Amino acid sequence: MGLYDKYARLAGERLQFSDNGLTPFGTCIDEVYSATEGRIGNKKVILAGTNNYLGLTFNHDAIAEGQAALAAQGTGTTGSRMANGSYAPHLALEKEIAEFFNRPTAIVFSTGYTANLGVISALADHSAVVLLDADSHASIYDACSLGGAEIIRFRHNDAKDLERRMVRLGERAKEAIIIVEGIYSMLGDVAPLAEIVDIKRRLGGYLIVDEAHSFGVLGATGRGLAEAVGVEDDVDIIVGTFSKSLASIGGFAVGSEAMEVLRYGSRPYIFTASPSPSCIATVRSSLRTIASQPELRQKLMDNTNHLYDGLQKLGYELSSHISPVVPVIIGSKEDGLRIWRELISLGVYVNLILPPAAPAGITLLRCSVNAAHSHEQIDAIIQAFATLKQ
């Protein structure tokens, strides 16, 4: 058996989904014109499939500060946070994130993936039991595997199922780690966080919330779902990313002063090169924008409601929860691929999500709205979907 033979079926499917070089997996965006427009092949498209929720990828201040850091500090740190990769701006960003979340401690990681991997694997070792939502991100599952924890899955967004499983643990529930997400990336639904916090208050345990898709989006100041439902004091650790609302690359965790010790026990923190100075500079700039321009969140939600209402009126099956992740549920892989290609031809790029990435074996066309989309662009996206109904 050859080294890659185990992937023969997958390779065959990939070829099946490719059409003259156009593939929904690793789609080449040949040019990016703005936060909302680009070119795929010879077709100018509206970018309706990114995680650029606040539309800050072309923010002038962030670009200028990134360019200045690039000129002053070079292209990269060439070392991990534990070695030579902690520059003064890295530490300044940690202080600013901690202050933003009203927490004593923040730790910056190289990606959102390694933030989950680094925090959870360091805490969820072979002696730990972790209760996680069945639809948790791959980074959460991988972190639990790396740490060696006992994993107990509860049904997606089912607080009663979580409680049943906590009760079965008996005294062990007091030391269990519960992990949920703010906004789930496939269906755009949110965790029943208030109910989960109530369970934690009664039965014990520790709560980690991954706010990757909800940071900058939910809450009065953009701190995420925990802020939005008023339970921040009950969340032990918040994990997030710089690659969505902050429009850069990197990740973070915020928590108590005791969390500082993870710097010495987190393998991804110790053994991964740190974010480049230019990335750190753009994140610091965008964090200030999030804090000073709450109108961006309002524009984002206005655009979200506009798209959701338009697609719903056309008769498309959508998620029951309204968020900037607007998934259109499609009947089959073949229909999903056909519609995805037709949308490209109509000037709209969205994400095609197939099983097993899509939950429950469904196929999704995942639209992602951002604050920079104009009213006319949202109309154009709706019109493209309307054309496919004709």
C-alpha cells in the first residue's frame, strides 16, 4: 500500500468537483479588490464567503500600522513566544486584550486553532473529563486528543443533555471542563449559554467558550456571546481568533491570573513561531476600531437581517438563528456544487460545505455577511439566489 493510497477516494472526489480548475475546495481568489469584492478566474465576484465580519481587511489605519511595523521590526520574529518571539508589541497586545475583556490575563497565540489547541490540551490531560458540544470545531476535538482527556459529547446546543451527562459523572462533575462555542461556524446558531451557566452553577465544573465567530459581533462592546447574555463572570476562559472580526491572523485566550502558568505548559505556545510584527500591529489597530466604532456591529446586523429576510422570502431553507453566518441548506452534494458554480457565474462567491464538515450529513452554501457590504451588494446576492429559483 502506498503512502497516500488511503486518500484515493478523497482524491477522486476532489477531481469530480473540479471544473476547468474551478473547485470549491481551496478556491483560488485571483485578485482581492476590497473587503467585499474580488476576482475568481475572469469573473468579478462579491465576496460573500469570508469571515471578515466587520470588513476591516482594508482598513486604512490597520494597513498603515502594519506597514510601519513591517518596516521597523521586519517580516517575522523567527521564534516562539517562549524563545525570542515575544516583542514589546506582543506584550502590549496582550495587555490591551485583557483590558478589553476586563480580565487579568491574556495570552496571544499564532492562530485561533493553536489558541484552542494550546489552552485545552494543557488543561485537559489524561486525568480530565471534557464535556463538549457534538458540533465543536476540529481544533477543540484535536486539543482534547492531544491532551488525552476523556471526551463526553452532548447533543448540539442541548443543555438538558449536558445536564444529564454531568449528573452521571457524580462528584467528577465538579472538576469537569465544559466547552462550547459562541456562534457555531456551520449553521450560525449560538450556544444556550445562560442555561449552560445555570448547570455549571448547580453541578460545578469549569467553562471555556470559544468566541471565534462571536467576538466583535455580539455583545454591547463586541466581547461576544458571554457579554451578550450577561454571564461573563461565569466563564473561566474565553478563546478567540484574530482572523475574523480583527481581520488578521493569530489567536488569544483570556482568563484569571492563574492562567499565566499555561505559558509553561502549552506545547503550541512553546513550540510555534509567534505572529509577525505586522500582524500584531494590524490586530492592535482593529481592536481599537472595534472598541471605538460600535456602529460597525449595527451595520453588520442590518446587513445580516437584510440577507436573511431576502433568502427566506425566496423560500430557501435557512438556520433558525439569525447571525452573520447565513447557511442555505441544500438537498445534495450534486445540487450544492451546481448552485455554487452558478453563483460564481452570477458574480457571487459563497462557501460550499459538504459532510463531514457540515453537521448531520447536510450540504450547505454558507454565506457570510460583513459590515462593509453595501445595501446594493446584499441585494445582488439575493438576486443571484432568486435567479437560481427561476
